[in-house]
Amino acid sequence: MRPFEFTVVNDADAAIHAHGTSQVGTDTGAINAPAQYLAGGTTLLDLMKLDVMRPTHVIDINAVQDMNEIDAGPEGLRLGALAHMSEVADDAGVRRNFPMVSQALQLAASAQLRNMATLGGNVLQRTRCAYFRDTSYRNCNKRVLGSGCAALDGVNRQHAVLGVSEQCIAAYPGDFAQALIALDAVVEVNGPNGKREIAFTKLHREPGKAPHLETTLEPGELITAFRVPATPFARRSLFLKVRDRESYEFALASVAAALDLDGGTVRETRIALGGVATVPWRARQAEELLKGKALDEKTASAAAEAAFAQARPRRNNAFKIELGKRAVVRALREAAALEI
């Protein structure tokens, strides 16, 4: 690990000010800025040890007040960015009114990591692509833009089939983000230019020609909270995760599914996919296909086909398309069967 300056702060304004004292390049984006915020550290510290991330200034925000709220009220859900994954997953209001949020957090990582990791850091976690995390591979556009993507013709079983480009096919690894994008969450942000809100659908960037820019956060901006509105489909929701083993493993394919039903007819649905895309992925074509129709095996299968219509597989990961389709059908079937 390289030497760095370390600052401890106890309020958001002090954190943002400390960040601003570090020189920031204009094209690094927040993820690769030379100053980084530290909360749980379960991603940042790992990548610093691997020499993938090389911040010159680390700002400890664990003591910042008013950022660990868990409020599951009639207006919806508000979660502070410093709330720990385990605390949110275990909250009775979250489990009752937003079950997919609780399930996504429970199925992520180990109990020890869930006790350490914060929600803000979790949604910003970086890919587990081996070529990104191993600096002996020089051709990774996330680390060095223009160097190429070793995964394109390398071992790419774990990589994405949706949202990919010729510059990057690294899969987004998180679970919680799929629940947030499915439930129309909003991100509250504070930064050098003041406070703002971002629809969660706009937080992450597909790689395109600039894989090193992973989010729409500006350098110095700090996620302070997430808001999830109360919706008719939030309670009839679930998170399904398919992986190589049942514990402590990232998704090969996952589905966050939510339904608002009128009898057997779909009034509204949300479908988000994980493990198969470069960013948290809303399957909007699948959602539109189901609206106003009876949910049965035929329509669920049609929705699954629509969800993966734009998939672009590589040599080792084509199986994710069929796996993902089956996961969509299963998730919709299980969500429809929920008693609420």
C-alpha cells in the first residue's frame, strides 16, 4: 500500500472541505479521484492493498452525524449512507414493507462484511473483474484508459452480457443496487457545489468509451442518503440470487422483481437484473411487455426474452443469457405467489 494522508472528520461539510484540499484531475471522475472517502472500507482498502486504487488522501467519514438513519415510514424508506448493511437488512419495517431491500442485503457478502460495510460504499463498489484487480495485466481500460480490455478475449465467465462495449465488459458486482433501481430510489448527494438529488437510474454509467468513469458523481461529492418511495409494488417484491455456491459469492445472475397485481393481471411491475450487466440494470422492455397482461408462464417467458434481447455474450459467458431468463421467470412466479 502506498503512503497517503489520513483525515478524520465529524460532519459532511468538513468531509467535503477536506476533499477539496486535494488536487483533483479533471477527467478522473469521483471513483478515481486522488481523494477518497472511507466508511466501512471493505472495497477501498482491498483495492488500495492491490495497488489498483492509489489515493493520496483518505478521509474517514464514520463519525459524520445524521447519515445512519433507517426510517421505514408511510411516505417510504429513507436510509442514511452510513447505515450498515446488516442493520438495514434486519430492520422490521424494511423487511415488512420493502422485502427485496432486506433480501438483497442479506444475500450479499458474509455476516462480518455486512456488519462493516455501509450502504453508500456498497452501491459504489467496483467490479471483481480479475483483469481490473490484478495490476500485472496492463490492458484494463478501467485502470488505464486506452490500454484495452483483457477480458474481451480472456477468461470472461463472470463478465457482463448487457450494457457492454468494446472497451469494457466488467460486470457490476452489487446486489443492493438492483433493489434500489427496481424501486425507483433517489440518491441524496452533498458536494462542493451544494446538495442535489439523483435518480438512482442515473447514478451509474455504462462503460461506453470511458470505462474509468463509473458514476455521475463529481469529485468531492458524498452520498448522504437513499430514498425509496412507497409504491403499490414495494411489498410484493423479492430478490433472487443465483450463484456458484450459496454463501459469500457474487451473483452469476440475480433478479429484483416487484409486482402490483389486480387479481392475476399486472398493473405495474419492476424488474432489475444483476450479475449480467455492467451497471445495475432495469429491464424496461420486459416491464412494459407485462403491463396489463395476466402473469402466467407464457407472459413471464416473453418478459424474460425481452430482458435479454440486447445481450452481447463472449466466449465463456453466453450461459448467463439462459440462466438469466430462467431467473426472471422464477422471480416473477415467486413474487406473484407472495401473500401480502
